[in-house]
Amino acid sequence: MSRRFRFIALLAAALLLYASAAAQVELRLTWYDDGPEGQVMRELLDRFEAENPDIRVVMDTVPYATGILQSLPLQLASGEAADMARVTNLGGLSQYWLDMRPYLSDPDVWEANFGPFLDWMRPEGSDAIPGFMTQLTVTGPFINRTLFDQAGIEVPTGETTWEEWAEVTRQVADATGTPYAMAMDRTGHRLAGPAISQGARFFGDDGHATIDDEGMREMMQLMVDWHADGTMDPEVWIAAGGGYAAANEPFINAQIVLYMSGSWQVGQFAELIGDAFDWEAVPNPCGPAACTGMPGGAGVVGIADTDHPEAVARVMEYLAQEEVLAEFYGRTLFIPGHLGLAESGIDFVTDIESARDALNVFASEVPNLHPTAYALQAYPFNFVVFDTMRDRLTQVYVGELTLDEALERIQADIDEVLREEGER
Amino acid sequence: MAARATVVQRAAALVGRGVEGVYVLLMNAVGLLMEPLQRLVGMRRMAWLFLLPNLLVFTIFILFPMVLNVYYATTSGPRLYPQDRPFVGTANFERLFTCTDYTNPNTCLEDRFWRAARNTGVFVLFQVGGMVAISLLTALVLNRKVVARGFFRSVFFYPVLLSPVVVALIWKWILQRDGVLNAMLVSLGGEPINFLLSGSWAMAWVIMVSIWANMGFYTLILLAGLQSIPVELYDAGAIDGTSTLQSFRHITLPLLMPTMMVVLVLALIRAVQMFDEVFVLTGGGPGSATLLLVQYIYQTGFGTQNPRFGLAAATSVTLGAVLLVATLLQLRIGRGSERHLA
């Protein structure tokens, strides 16, 4: 082989490489992790990239509280967001989602499998298809069964109330020297289910969020009392300052008996608690009005500002395939947000009995979810409601406001944001 | 030996001539550019030409955002871009300042703004006062001939080198329920204290931590000020029989006053701008006990799913105005004391 031929071959190879790299579309996906799902998603995307060498997907994993709740809305407003994102505020930011309908090969399949959840993601009256659900979530309590056994106290069964759980978990905490009886994630979303159970209606006759009623007062007063008497872990709501805070760490470290959170914790608990102690999910306690938690979920959505809507739709179509999603839900231990898979069932990949049982408990909670809980989840301004409930209630715990003043402030905060948004 | 010295001298002379040659070449090149420019714009306008790059940077990155911020303060709505935002005049300022009783934040429309303003006032008062006092005391001690003076100067300056987030995280681990401080208290037979769950404890710690983190910088400035005071004045004082306290009051303090004013202005501005350390340490809590104005601005404009840019900008303008007045006042007082000294 002559030297000149070798040089030309090398040059051609380099040019080919350059051309293929230049032709490759790079998409960015803003992601957050509750457990191991980022790793599973990366593996699925690697397979997609192997089958579609013209598209490369880069995952930018960010913290949920600061990256998704705080920074993403600003990135969206300034047109600087990624091409896709995993989000929980599905409706409140729906004006920024990409309508993939024109780019999808079969939109009807999406409507059939994601229909009810698409309504959470799309602006009112629109038939847009912005994305798919990475998980359907249901809020509910977890308990540390080992602490009950150590205390020799029976775990309450059947229709229970929050007051009963507070009493029994206090006894368990006292008997076992556990620092606190209960903890709840620092968000109005987690509080909403118990409040609806107590009779909170959340909406007035005009369809706008209306907070002050007997049910809400009852639940908020319980929270105030539990923080005052040391039933609730104060590090979560009081010491966390202004923002979302989860109480998963104290639960994993066996420092609380009951933890009010939701189904998305199952994967993490299966991985991190292992066989350190027995844990389980229990049905949502009841109040006079219901025995409900809150539905919710996270979805991957396309962003309207993307330069590559067709490529985004191709990635989404790959990920939303039944067998791909079945693997994702199965390995992450997430409740499927896909009607077909929910019906056929998911083969959850875990040897841990607690995880399987917990998933069954959460699945069995779905029929008990109150219509108000669904309405609140679909309400585009639900994050305004949740955030102000969280912050104002904390001010009651520390004595800055009375409960009456807090309820007034919550309503005023909601009304002011709605006025600025031109909704009122 | 002499021959070796001659070689070194020749080499040094050669290097010197080389450097001079390069310098002359460079200056000639600059001259080639500047001379026609000077002829073109005139001698008096050359100063502006030299200032232009800096002025451009200042205009783009400081002046323009300030003007834009004032505009945002007069608009409303969730839209980010100025052209999409409806003009509302002084509505945001009116909202901020609507109170029936200014001493009680609960009677104000924006109660959290007033809580933040009150907290910022308390923080500035104690943090700046404490900072200046402790920095001065430390500088006075380090200015004396103490053992391992260099080591102690480094020790006091070291926290300044740490990132504010690192400082806050370290102290969070010390102060939290299962933190180092409570472990020590328990090991000494005491009861653990929830330092970050009580409003007054949290504010006290926030002040303490920020003093600890920043005092090294101000100590250094004051130390430089102390060392610039002529020793002869103290010698003269000693001959006149002045006590240590008298020489501090009549020599050190008056001559250190210009440096103290610089420290005071810098500490005041930094205290009013305080955000990162407090945000990481307490998040503004418990409740809003350590919520400072800059965090209020951040949370109103950026830390929420439904940002209120107009209100955040109005708070920012208000804070800027207060800071400007405070700085002018301080400078005026400083000049007054300098004139008095002269």
C-alpha cells in the first residue's frame, strides 16, 4: 500500500467520522433521582442510541428541590431549558411542553395508554401529547414494623384514623427509645390527602382554590399539636427552612416509627434499608370524609423550545414502548403510569418481600383516592396551594402566626398569585 | 572568582538590554497606535478612551441590569421577558409598604418582607457591631509581639478562604440534633439543644457563624491600618506618661478611624447582602426567624414554581436605596471625623 493511498484512506475515515458526528443530534434530558431509576433510564437510552446512531441523549441529573422545583421553571421561562425533562409539576408549566402529536407515528396509542395522565400535562382544552409518565404515585404512610415488634405493640389494622396512629406510634417510640413517632415530607402535597380525609374541600363553588374549611382546620390543628408535643420530627418541617424536604433519611436510619410519604420511596427503601429492619406500607388512615392519599406522578416531557422536536419524539416513542416501559417500571419498582401495563401487571424485579407488599398496598389505595384528590392533582396551580400551605403552617408551629392568621394568609397568597397570573 | 563575577555581570547586563529592547519595541508599537489616535480625538478626550473598556463592562454588567431591575419593579405577571410584562407603576412598592402597624409584620400585606427586613436589621446590627469589635480586638492582639504571631494571623484568616457553602455545611453538622456540639453536651451530662429549631438560637448562631467566617478579612485590613500608625506617636505619648488605654483612645482610635470606616462600609454592605451562609445553614427558618431580605428576594423571584419577578425587583430596588443612603451617611460621618482629625 503506497504512502499516498494510506494518507487518503486516513483522511477519508477522518472526514467520515467528522461527518457522522456532525450529523448526530445531541438531546439533553434534565433528570432527577428518587432511587436507582437514573441508572435504568441511562441503560435504556444506551440501547436507543445503539439502534439510532444519529441521536445522542445526555442526561443532566439535578437535585429535585433545587434543580426541578426551583431552576427548571426559570430555564423554561427564559427558553434555556433542555430538550426533555422529568417533572412533577405536570400542569402548572404545561405552556412550555412540546406537543409531540404531529411527530408521533401513532398518537392514538398514546391516548389509549396515557389518556387520563395526558390531561394532567396539557393546557386546558388542548389535545397536546407532551410526554409520558415515568411513574404514577400514591401518597401513604410507611411504618417500621421491627420497632412495633420490639415494643410488643400490635400494628393497627382495618379502618384506622390519624389520631390512632399518632397515639400508637408515640407508644412505640416511647417503648423503643426512638426519637420521634412520626414524620411527613415537608410539602403541602403530602398533607393534602389527610386533609381531604378530614373533610377539606380545597375548591370553592367558582372552581378556584379555597382553603379555609373545617376539614382543613382539623388536619392543620393536628399537625400543630403533633409538632408541639414532639410526636412529629421537627427537623423536617421546622428546621428545613423554606422549601421541600423529605424525611426518608430518618426513616431509613430507624429514627421514626411512621413516615408519611409515597410509593416512589419503595425502590429506595428496598435498596438502602435492605434487611436492616422490616418496613411496610400501610393503607391511608381515615377521617370523617375519606381514607385518601394523593395521586401524583412524574413524567418525561418534551420542551417546546427544542430545536429538534422530531428527534425528541423519536426518543419518547422508544421509551414509551410497552416492553421498554415495562422494564423501566419493573426495575425501578414504580407504579406504572401506563394503562395497558397497569392492566397486564408488572413483573417487579426485587427479592425483597417488603417492596412487593408495599407496591401492592399502594396499588390497592388507588380505588380509595377521593375525587377531590384527583381534582387537586389536575389543578394547574396546585403547587401554589401546596407551597403556601407548607410555609404558613410552619409559621404556626414556631408561633409566628395563629392558625386563623395562617389560613387567611394561605388564601391571600393563592389569590395574589392567581391575580398575577391573570386567573382572577 | 573575579572572572566568574564578571561573566555573571555581563550576562545580567545582556538580559537587561534584551528586556529594555523588548520594552522599547512594545512602546513604539503602542505609540504607533496611540499617536494618530491622540491627534484624532485630542489630548483631553484620551482619558475617556482609556476608560472606555472598563465603562463598557460596567454599563453592560452593572448599570444595565440595575436599570432593567427598576423597570421590572414597575411590572407584574409571570412572564420573564420585559416586553411581555404589563406596566403597573408603583403597585409592587405599594404592596410592600401596605401595613396598618409597621411594628407588627402580621398587619402587613407582605408580612414576610417585613419579617425579613426586621431580621436583616437585627442581623446587620449585631453582625457588623460584633464583627468590627472582634476584628479590632484580634488586630490589636496580633499587632503586638505575641508568640507564633504569623501562625495566629493565618489561623484567623483561614475561614475567609473557605466557600460560604462549606462554612454553612460544617456548622450545620456541628449544630444539628445529632451534631458535634450536642454530642459534647450529652457526653458532659447535659441535655441536647435543638439549636436550629429555636428562632433566637438560630439567629444567634447565624450571626456567630458569619462573624467567624469573615472576621479574618477585616482583621487583616485593621492590622494594616494599625501598622501604618507611626511608632513615634506612641513613643511621644510614653514620654508624656499616657496609659495604654489613653494611647488607644487618643492615638490608635483616631488614626485608625479612616480604616475603620472602610471596614464598617464593607461589613455593612456584606451583611445586608448576606445570603449563602444563612440559606444553607437554616434556609431562613425556623419559620421565618432567619429569613433575610436577599433570601426573600430570591424566594419571591426564583425559589418558587410561580415566581413574582415584579415584587422581587421592587424589594431589590428598596434594599439598594437603603444601602445607598446608609453608605452615604457613613461616608459623610467618616469625612467629618477626618476633618476633625486634621
